[in-house]
Amino acid sequence: MTILFLCREQDLLREPLGYVRAFRRRGIQTAFAADGCSPNEQIDRLLERLREKPALIIQPETDFPLCPRGLTETEIPTACFYHDPYAYLHRRIRWSMLFDYVFLFHPGFEDVFRQAGHANPVTITHAVDADFFLSPAEERPLNIGWIGRSAGPTYETRRRILEMLAARFRMNEWTRLHTYEEMARIYCTSKLVVNVGRDDYPVDVSLRFAEAMAAGALFITMLPSEIGQLGFQDGVHFVGVRSEAEILESVRYYLDHEAERRHIADAGREKVLREHTYDCRAEDLVRTVESNNGKLFAPARDWPEERVRLSRLDYFAANARLDCAYSELVEIAKDDLRGAVSGGALLARAFAAKARSQFTSLWQRSC
């Protein structure tokens, strides 16, 4: 069995890389686009390089936005990964219609996609690569470990809380980005991991819940949180808090009560390594696709070509590949004036956003 990923192999990071490793452990072959591939490559060009016909084509979310022409015409089932479906949800819904399966990494979004007209959204929540967490340290010199983004307007609450904690407790260098290997080492030597979601989606637990628990650190998170939808219980597998004052209180309590901390942390670790690994997710994904015996679900398979092109234009515009978006607009304009007007508006907004970004970058460098 072969699975084709719509990216170059060097583009793989974190979640997509975790799935590739898990597929390979199952004996599944993984294939990728060539290094010189264009984001709007023809699907047949990608397929002709393969030794065998793939059983599934997956578009992961990477920095290389590959959305091939002819995708809705291939007889091979297709799927997309949405790591953060809450972000730009209306656009993700539009793009999802090009694929037979929409795999959602956060719970609670399936109904939104179904109501929009997609027949097959599937939740496969965040997971962990267990191989990196097999030997957590007995001694944990760090009071609190933290890996993740903290810069920008969507992380103001997170940044303020982390600064408060860093002033009081022993932490790692939390302001910089880390590799997956570094993250695993830090969490495996941390007593606690404190989670604070994004300001625009505060219930988010992201990958952090699985990584922290797999490492044997006690996971403390703000409530309300989507972690309850994943089968974890407050006080059993993690500790929930409802205010910044409670965070400080809980950190101090569990640093002083090692037996209680370890009991909850061990329960969380056991559950994650049993139910929330990429091996579990890969097995569920393959089983889901195989159970449908090659059935194709993408609504866009029945759309006129101009409508498919408009969705592709929107995808490329949102991902700052304006050259690819413009090529779609040219083709739309040949047969569909109304579609060309809509596409032109999308492209104009993308050009304006890119110009603002470049101006901001220049201004920041000059200050």
C-alpha cells in the first residue's frame, strides 16, 4: 500500500512527519512530490513518478501549499489534514470540498463541515510520537516546561502568564522555538507543563497535551478546555484551573506534593501512550478509508470546472502563492465573468495583505 503526500519530503514537520513515521512502521509506503514541483502541478505528473498507484492522496498542512490540478478528477481517494480548523474556518470549509475526507485535529467541528455540505469529515485529534518519550528522566530539574509560540497579538494572555511563571519557577528557555527532539527532552525533565490557549481560541490544548503527558509531566490547563472531549478527566489525568491565580496556586501545590503530582501524571501518560499516539491515529485513518472501499465523497467532484478553480484560487491566495492564484483567475475569466469578478476580488485582497506584510516587515527593520 502506498500513500502520496502532497508536499515535498523536506516540508514535513511535527504532525505530518508523525503520520509518515507511523505509516512506515505499519509497512505502508509513503511518496512525495519532487523537489522542483510547482504548487499547481498536474496530478497526473505526480502519479506517473510512482512505482504503484497510491491507495490514498493526503494534503497535509505544510509551508508548501501543493494543490494539484485535476485532483477532483482522479479516481484515487483524497484527504486533507486540518490541524487548526478553528482558524479561517470558512475558507477551510471551501477548500475541504475538493477532498473526499477531511481529517480534523480538534474535536467539535464535524457538524460545521457536514452542514456546509461535506459528507465525510472525520476527527483524528492531536497525537504524539511515542518513540521520543519511552524513557522519561527520573530526576526532573525543571519546575515547568514550555514549548510553543508566545509572540504576537493572539498570545498576549499566554505571554503574560509565562512571564509571571518564569519569574517564580525554574523553566526552560521558553521564548524560542524548539525541534521535536528538544521538546521531548525538555518535557521529560519537567515536573509540570502549563497550557494557556490562544486568545482567539482559549479552549485549545493543541499538541501540548499529548506531548506533556507522554513525557510524564503533570499537565495543567485553563478551563473550559476541549481536553474533556478527548476522554481526559480533571483531577485524574490532568489538572484544570480557571484563573491566573489558580495557575500559580496549583503549580505551588503540586511542586510541594510530589506523590499526588506523579499519580496524576502517570495516569495521563498511560492514557496518552495507549490511545493518543500517531500509530493509533494512522491505524484509525487507514481503517476509515478501507471501510469505504474506494468510495469518493468530495462535493467538488460534481462541480463545474470554474467553481473548482475558484476554490483553488482562494487556496493559493490565502497561502500567498499569488502566481498560482493568478493562473487560476486567467482560466476562470475565459468562460465565467461572474467567477472572474469573485476571483479577482480574492486575489486583490491577497495582494493587499502581502503588501501590508512587506511594509510592516520593512518598518520593523528600520526601527
